[in-house]
Amino acid sequence: MNGTLRAGIIGAGFITVRGHVPGYRAAGCVDVAALCDVNEQRARTVAQELGISRVYTDYREMLSKEDLDIVSVCSPNCFHAQMTIDALAAGAHVLCEKPMALAYADACSMMETARKAGRSLTVGFHNRFRPDMAAAKAIIDKGALGEIYYVRASMLRRKGIPGYGSWFTNKDLAGGGALMDIGCHITDLALWFMGHPQPKTVVGSIYANFGPRGKGLGTWGSDHYPVGARFDVDDLATAMVRFENGATLAVEASWAGHGTDGQRIQVFGTEGGVEYNDRLFGAESPVRFFCEDGGELCEEPVELPKASRTAYESEVVDWVQRLKDGRPPYTTPEQAALAVQIIEAVYKSAATGREVILS
């Protein structure tokens, strides 16, 4: 693709302001031509702040009136699938925010539409572009761990429920709570480290012990409990996934809980291990490499690459460059769909009390 690319964005929230618009502008070859949000006042306010000339409240109108090369889907989760399908059908390449969809069947429909339209589809898992995660992945890709057989991944907040009354705590709009919101990030990172093996079985449990009582509210919105606010999603989820290759993944995600908050990923291989721990390892490096050398057990801090951009910006810049070069996206839709399949199975297992067999 040559010349300047025209982009339209659906949704005028945090991720648009902090991630997608700065990313497109950092790419240097993208004109953010239009912004759409059902809240017209917010859309106009954000458009004015960011210098976007055209504003819409109906994304279909934006797709029909604007000749767009790129569309970012930054809407509530329940709209991701249809908006992505419509944008692809209109001829645009699409960057859809996580989660890709609420159901695996919808994710498959998105992939099929992209294939038929001959357009690129990627999903916003920006954590892959963090220096610490890139450093851990580089060690894994060198083969230093041998065969990876177990991963433990957790993203826990002690007091971090998004604002009540927002779409985050509304099951119809969000599809789920902590697992759907931050659990999809940690699941994607784990799958990325493992090389995306095919899941075989999933068993999981979900809890809502803080949100329904108006406790555990964090800083991602309102910090109080409005009268009549809706909370019908999970604030903690845990799951165990077994894969066709014999490996196992344990996942934990919480918005609230009586315990230390933070993120931790442990990757166990036959020849070595990698661990990210933002609490335990301190400022020197949150990433450690574990191995055995001459019969001696070794633990080494991992040097992190320098970053000139945020992970959000780096993700968008990388995707745009890949579009220009005619290369596939770094985060493929098939990879993102795998996370959807697992998360959907966790909710099904929690609802039925049974293990879900995927293959």
C-alpha cells in the first residue's frame, strides 16, 4: 500500500485517545479522517481535542460516506464482531480492540469475512509490545526453555473494578467481567509464549464477591456506587486449560480480591524457565531467566529493550507498517480467536460445573 492511508475510528473512549490516534500519527502515513461514537457530545469533544475533522454517530454512515483504508473498532465488546464484519465488507483493513468477539463462532465469521474481502484483520493485544514481554518472548524464541509444558499466568487487582454504570459491568455489553477484560490479555500472552497450541479441555470457575456489594471499585471510571448501577459480571475468574500437545495453562484474573495485586507469568520448560513478576523482582528487571549450568541452578535478570513509544502506539505503528509492506499482522486473527475459544469455554464450564471438551 502506497501513499497516505485514511483511518476511521469507532468509539471515542480511553483506548482511542491514548492508543489508536497517537499510534496512527506516530506511523507518519495515516490521516485519522473520521471518528464515530453514539455519544455525539463526547465524539465532538474528542474530535476537537485530537484534530479530527469529521464526526459521526452511526458507524455505518461513516463507512458509506468515507473512503477509509483502515478502521479501528474501539466500541464495547458486544459490538466488536458486527462492526468488524461491516468494516471489512466495506473494504477497510481492521484493527479490532480486544476481545476479538464474545463467541468463537463470531470470531470465525470475522476471519471468514476478512478472507473473502482480502483485507487484514488484527486484534489489539498491546501487551505483546511491552519491552518486558518482548524480552521474555525473545528468550523463548531462542529455544532456551526447551519444550514448554506448563504456564501459570495471573493478572490480579486488589481494588480495580471499572466504574459502575459503565458498560464494563454490564454483561449484555461486556460479555463478562475480569476474565473478559484483563483475563483475555493474560491468556493471549500465555498462548503467545506457548506457541499457540490447540486447546483440548477447559475447566473454570468465576466469582462475583465484591462488585455486587459495591466494593472493589478502582480508578477506571466512577469510584462510587451509583443507585441502581448494574453489576452482573465476574470480578474473579480462574481456569485450567489442557492442550493437545500435553501442555497445561493456569489462568487467574481479578478486578478485586483480598491479596497482593500485580501481574505474574511463569513459563516452565524442560531446559529453562522465564518469569515475569512486577512485584517480586523490583526495578532492576521484572523478567528472570532460570536454567541449569554444569549442575548449578542459575537465575539471571533479563535486560529489557529500550522503548521510544508506548505499547499502544507500537502496536498500531507495527500494524500500519505491515499493511504498507504487504505482510500479515503480528497478532493474527487466528491467534486472537484462540483466546476467545478458551474464554468462552471458561464461562461455559463455570455455568455447568463441568469440564468443557474442545477437541
